[in-house]
Amino acid sequence: MALLDKLSQVLTTEITTDLIFNRKNETDSKESSYLLQLQHRYCIQQLGKRVAHDQAYLTDLIQVAALNCPSALNMKTTRIVILFSKAHKDFWHLVQEIQKTQIPEHLFSATATKIQKCSAAYGTVLFFEDQTVIENLKKNSPLNSAEVPLWSQQSSGMAQYAVWMALADIGIGANFNYYNPSIDYKVAQYLKISTKWKLQTQLVFGSVEQDAEHVKAMNKEAEFLVFK
């Protein structure tokens, strides 16, 4: 009987150890997977329309990524517009027409080429910050009023990165563009949205038609300080 009890203890210990080890491996695997995702997220300039996922799935993906981002004081100032198909094409045509009136003719061809690359992508995500909410937050939190615009920018940045990562995770390439603020007013008219929504950036996404060029990383010692 004592021998059976001893064998039972040994087996229980081995099973418990295996469970702990397997859980640790699963945790390490998840961490490694996330770090790999970070490392494989590149700025893809050559994008196309050969995307296997449907628009409903991509819409849900973008919404979940953005809605699960934190924000200071839970301010929730970020607003997002997703453009597919004709809306995507019309948007970039509008951007090109606006730029044509603002850039000297001898320089415009380079800008037009960049815009045409954007139009060749599958879709666009527009990131805005709602200035009405920001102004109300400044009034309601006078001690933090000077910091609220900065926190708004930080919130937007987190949402932008989360959406970019989510797209990269399913094999979709993307790159950011910054034609604002010169396009802001006409874009608000085109989309029929409040002019209080301040455009931050335009993320175009689509199939990866050409791999990203390797960008040399900075020296870690130049970017990080560690104190113990």
C-alpha cells in the first residue's frame, strides 16, 4: 500500500511538472509569436488589390484593433473611416486634384505617381481626432488642459499601430501617407463628416506586390538606457 502511495505521488509530480512545462512553452510561444509579428511589420510601398479577405472581415478586424487600444483618461477621441472600392478610388482622385492646385507643375508628376500607388491599393483607413471631444476634455479637466492634445496624438498613434499590426498579421501590406492638412476641408465635405474631425494620417493597404526594402536598425545603445 505504501508502495502504491509512493508511485501515485511520483506520477502526480510528473504530471504537474509536465503541465507547468507545457504552459510555460505555450506562454513562450505566444510571446515569440507576438515579437515575430512586430519584426515582420514593414512599410510596403507597392500594394495591390489581390486581397483574399472580404470587406466585412477587414472592417471587423480594423474595428477590433482600434477599439481595444488604451487612451489617457479613457478619452476616446480617435475616429476612423474605412474606404473600399469606389470610395477608395474617388478619395485618392480627390487628393490628386487638390494637390494639383497646390504643387508647382514641374514637381507635380512625382506627387501624382505616389498618389497613383495609393489608388492602386485595396483600401484606405483614415484616422481622425475629434476636436469637439478634445475641447470638452480641456474645459472639464483644466489642470490637464495643456496635455490633452498630446494625449490625443498618443491615442491616435496607438490606434494606427494596432490597425497596421492587425493587417500585417493576416499578410496584408500597408503604408502611411500624410496629405493633411491641405486636404482636410474637402475630405470632410466629400465624406459628409464634421469639420471638427481633424485628419491625422491616411493608411493604405492591400496585397504585397513587392517586399519592403531593408531598413537598418539604430544601435540599441543609442535608443535605450537601462538603470538597475
